[in-house]
Amino acid sequence: MRFQVLGPVRAGETVLAPKPRALLAVLLAVRGRPVTVDRLVAELWPDGAPPTATATLQMHVSALRKAVGDRLRTVSAGYRLDLTGAVLDAAEFERTGALALWHGEAYDDVPAGPAVAADAARLAELRLDARRRWAEHALADGRHAEAATELAGWVAAEPTTEPLVRQLILALYRCGRAGDALRAHRRTAAALAALETTPSPALDALAEAVRRQDPTLDAPVPGVPARPNRFIGRRAELDRAIGLLGTARLLTVAGPGGAGKTRLSLELARSVAADHDAVHVVELAEHRDGPLDARLAAAIGAPEEPGVPLLDTITRRLTGRTLLILDNCEHVRPATAGLAGALLAAAPGLRLVATSRERLGLDGEVVFALDGLATPDAVRLLADRVAAARGGVALTPAEHEVAGELCRRLDGLPLAIELAAARLRALPLAEIMSRLDRRLDLLTGVAPAARHRTMRAAIDWGYDLLDRPQQELLRRLGVFGGGFDLTAAGAVAGTDALDPLTQLVDRSMVERRDGRYRLIETIREYARERLDPAERADAYRRLAGLCENRLATPPPVDGPAHTAWLAGIAADHDTITGAIDWALRDGDAAQGLRIAAGMWWYWWVAGRMAEGRARLGRALEASPPEPSAARAAALRAAASLARNSGDLTAARRLGEDCLAVLRSLGDAGRPGLVAALNNLLITAQAQEDYPASLEFGYEALRIAEERSDARMVAAASNNTAGTLRCLGRLDEAEELFTRALTGFRDLHDRRGEAAALSNLSTTARRRGRHAAARTAMRDSLAVYTELGIVEGQLDAIEGLAQLDVLDGDPADGLRLLALAERERSALGAPSFTPDEIADRTRAEEQARARLGAAAVARVYREATATTLAAAVAGLLAR
């Protein structure tokens, strides 16, 4: 079904009555999220609802359901519109920027309630931005008349929108209509004067440039080849390069094959040509034999003179302010460096731009590192090249949905994107995506330069310039799924990697950012392809050992170290999971199980429970079934993730399997018993099986005390106290919670401290000690925020929300409860502690009862507009 809001609101071909149409508009404005009845009433009757509003709403719901069928879902306290498989023109527009989707103002036949008004305003801003981008593309393509026609209509409707006015003036001038361009400026100046303001200096400067017929508005660039197609993206990079060239005489644009070094250098030449007396572009890619100065002399038109050194002849030719582009220098780098040094010394007015995969190594050289395009620019490039390859047929809306992912997986490399676009003449985009694991065979074309006909050829060009140690290291680096550091590179290589890795960075085969190294995806695939079977097995074996050693130590418990650990695991996630997959498939399955078990904490904190459960499940199936401490650890990890996902049945089964494995190991399993019992007591507590939970808890406490394990004593005390609190035994619970807090603080275990503080706060609140409860819960929130544990933050927010309701602020309490519910849903981590669930439900009911329908609707709007970070910051600032 197709839904329209960019103009009249429509559901398919059905024309709805005003109120059902307004109801549809609200549900579309929130993009399928649930909307409560109270909020819908407030939205449909923004000036005040009649007494019969709720009953009337049901009638409108029925009318709308006739049009949209079972897409209109009844949910708790309200409704939602299921948009699965549907087409929403606003979403299409946000993905594609297609202005043809608009048929009037957004929601223009619906009275604007708050949600509709907000979405309409947002879409209007997006349309303005799309118009600016469309005009920018049209002007860059030379479609000046078309741009002038469209811009004239837009500016007539919005004469004070200066970005569009500037584009209109430029389009009219390039159409030879300088008078019309100046009249457009005057109309805008008059419109701004009516608002008691004046045009910006930039707009006035453009008008003045039109008056003097400034050649920079449309100047040819002698010496620079004409563009073969539109130059897309790289505006920021081009501006930086222009700035660097303004203060340097030698600029080297360095980057991997296919990054667009040549194209950027030519656009740089066009941009600064007016500042130079002459521009010369010399292509060196095909230069193999003979003196380099002879090739340069021929390129710039400097004939040899008998008895005169050729360098002197060239230097005389390069008089005045001259810009020289030496393109594709890497294979003749020493000769290029020697020639460039001599020219710069002999010709003081010379500026030189070189493109290469590595720096020339001269004094005064400024290196401009060029990476792939940012995703929005990469998608624009893909769309443009696809239209060219298909004879004007652009990407379809469905293709736009995956274009961004394709460009990201191609690392934004312009050459790779151009080759992929050429393939779209014969293959659908989804098929290209499915073949990306064979991208080096997929990305082929018919470029004039052999090195640009395939991505493999582009990388071959640089690989063949490497020496043997550099080639060997590059191949082994392909086993990393993301970034890595020098130590990891050396571990996988089995040798000191410093020198070859530094050289690979210098030659643009490896990137270095923020102290870490990485291979772009295409080079990574190339490197893996080059590994022979024995080399592959050795590299992955070393990688798996590196990951196992790293995860053998539990995550740190203090704040900064814990945050750093999480960030490090997140950065290396793809590498670690790649090691797990290799171990389970081709290596030691037991090692894969150990690595997966070590990852569980990250999967939980990061809200990736489903991924963790799936990988642990595969590891448990693939590894030997015999009892072992490693198997028990994996079962406990899987049980924890199952419980935090809300699957209590699976959590209990896995926890009991873990306990059985450990008991079967006798003394060898005893060190893991406390953690396993703790795990089970929490699960049984969530199932309201309190006798079993207490039995597990007291056994855990006894064993921990026998072993003098202070951390496990604190953990067992904290968890057992939770069950006692669920049973209403608050005196016993408080005593154990206090013991846990003391133990965690003695150990400097910040996460345990936060959990104990949260539990003590809940106990104090139950006993009516609200001030103490608020202090403890805010302290808990501060620690969870420091650690980056979102689920803990949500526990604390809910606790503070309940205190707000009890202390006479139901609006703020309900807002925080709604926000926490939203974030829990996004995290995939529902609450599972029975008494906490009951407390939260009671607080929400009390708040709603005190506020009334209109206030509740307002509160939910506020919650929707509030981010978790903003809510946390506000609570900590109180």
C-alpha cells in the first residue's frame, strides 16, 4: 500500500473523511510508532477535545481501518500503523531526495496537531535542502536553463531564501541573462527590506560579480582536460587542498588506487587556474622507459634545443606563476622526486601538484591524504553514474534503500563505485550486493587505462610495487575484520611488523587513523585472496590466539578502564567474530567456544543479545560436548543473554546445564559454581520461583565465604537480597544489600557498586525514606553513565521516575517512565525483576490518573522528543 503526505494525505486510492484522514496523518507522522488514545485525542482536537472525543475516536479508527485493513493495529493504550512493506512518499523522499514526489505542501489538507505540524515543518526543510542540492547538481552539469526555470518558480514562492536566490542568479548569468540575474537580486533585496533586513554580503558580492561580468563565474580552464562527467562530492577535500596549495609549492595527493586522486587534482587545477599564468597536466601512468624530463618537455610544448640542457628549456617554459600537475608518480617516484626538486629550485613561480600512492619525500612537501567519499556523496556519485550507464534511467526508490550500504562496503572509492554503476546496466542492485564477497571479479569495466578496468588491476598496480616483506604482511593483515594496532599486526605476522607496516601506510595500502591501522574492504579482500592455504591457516590461528588471550581476562570493573574496554571490543568486534567463525569452521572449535564466552559481556552491554545468543549457540553445538570449565562458562554466558532478552525458560535450562557441568567436574568445577548459582538465582527470581532462588543464593553465599572470594560474596549478597525484597523481607534484604555495597566498594567494583546502590534505593523507597532513596539512585545513575551501561541507566531512571510520582511530580515521572520504556525496547532488554516491574506499573498508573488525558498526551510528546543522553544529563544536574 502507498501512503502520501507530500500534499494531500492519502492511503492508496481511498479518499478519507477529514477526521479519519487526520488520524492517518498522525500515525504516519510518527512513522509507525505506537500512539496512545490520549495523545490521539490531543492531536485530532488540538483546540480542545469534546466530552465524546474518546468514543468519536473509535468511530474514526473504524473508518480508517476500512481503508488500511489490519495495518491499523491496536496496542497497549493506543494504536499504531504497521508500515511493513508499505511505501510512504515522505520516507521515499528522505531516501532519494526526489522532488517529483511532492504534490503540494506536506499534510496540506489536514489541520495540524503537534505531531503533524512538527513533521510538516521538518519535511519542508528537507524539501528546501533537496531543492538546493538539485540546483547544485544542475549547475554542475551545465543544465543552466533548466536550473533557471525551476529556481525561478521556487524563488517566486520564497523570495528571501538566499541559497536558492544565489543559484538562480548564477543560472541566469550562465544562460546569458545578466539583466534577469540582477533583477532577481533586486526582488530579494526588496523582500528582505520588508522584513527590516538586508541581503547577505555573499549575495551582494555575487550581484556585483555579475555587474562586472567577472570571468570566474564561467571561465574556461586552458591546459586542463574537460570533465568526462560530473565531479560529485569532495567539496570539503577540494577546499582543503586549495588552502594547502595556497601556502605550499609542492602538494602530493596520496591515496589508494581508485580513490580519485587524478580527478581531485584536475578539479584543484580548475579551481585555482585563475591565480596562475599557465596550467600544465602531465600524465605519467604509462611512462616506462626514457628520461622523465623528455616526457615533461613534450607534454608542456618545450622543444629540445641543440646544446641547451633540457631542464633549462623546461624551466624557461615554466615562467611566471605556473601550476604543474604530475599525475600517477608512484612507479617512477625516485625520478619524479629528482625532477620535481630541480624544477622547484629553478622556477620560483612554479607550484607543483603530484598524485601518487606515496609521498615524494622532498623538503617542503605537503601530503594530502585522500580516502573514499563520505556515504552521502558516494550515493550521489553512484546515482549519477547509474543514470549515465542506463541512458538516463536513475536508481529506483527500492534501489536507493541499499545504495548507501553498497557505497559503504566499497569504502566510498570512486573507481569501485563507477565500476559497480556500470554493472547496473545488466544486474539489479540487490544482485550486486549479494556478490560483494567476490567484489574483485564483480568490479570490472572498460576504462581506457588498464589499471582502471578492474579493482583488482588497480590494486595489482600498487601491490607489484611492494617488496616481499611488505607483500607478506599485507596478505596476513587481510584476516583483520576492521582496525588493528602494531602489536596485533606483529602477532598475526609472527614477526616485527613496524617497518613493513610503516611502508604500507606510506604507499596507501594501509590507512592509519587515530593511532590504529586498517585496510579498506576492497584491499582486505584482495589481501585474503592472495593468502595461500598454509599462510591463511597460520594467520587465522595466530589471530584466534590473540583474541582468546585478550578475552581470557574479565572486563575491568572501574569506570574509565571499563569504558575503554568496551570501546576497544566494539572497535575489534568484526575481527573477533571472524576469529570465532574461523575456529568453529576450520580451526579449534573449543577455542572458538572460549572466545565466544569471553564476548558475552560486550554483547550484553551493547544491546546485541540476539547476536551473542546465536554465536554462543553455534559454538556450543560445534565444540566437544564433554564437560569442561570452558563449556560451563559458555552456558552461563548464554543463560545470561537469554534472561536479559526476556527468554526466561531458555535461561533456566541453560543455567541448570551449566550447573550440572560444573558439579560433574568435581573440584575442578568448584571455582565456577558461585557464578553459576548467582546466574540461576536471578533467573529463578525473575520466574517468581522464590524458594529455588533463595536456595541457589544461600548456596552461592556459603561457597563464596568458604573460598574467601570477596567479589562473589558481594555478588551473591546483592542478588539474594533481591529475592528477599521480592518476598517483602525488607530488613533481611537491606542488610545483605548493605553488605554487598561495602564489599563492592572495597574491591573498587564500580558496576557492582551501582547495582547495590540501585537496590538500596528501591528498598529505602519502599520504606518511605524518599530522600535517601533519591540520593542512592542518582549515585547509581552516575556510575552506570560513567561505565556506559545503558540497561543500568534505565533501571536508575525508572527508580527516580517512581520517586518523582511519589513526591508530587507525576508529569516528570511519567515522562521518564515513557522514555525508559522506549529505550528498553530499542535495546532489546526488558525488565525481569518481578517487584521492580510491579512498582513501575503502579507508578505509571498513579501518574496517568493524576494528570488527565491532555496532560498525559503532552508528557508523551515530550518523552518522544527527549533523548536518553539529555534525560540522564538533566537528572544528574538536579
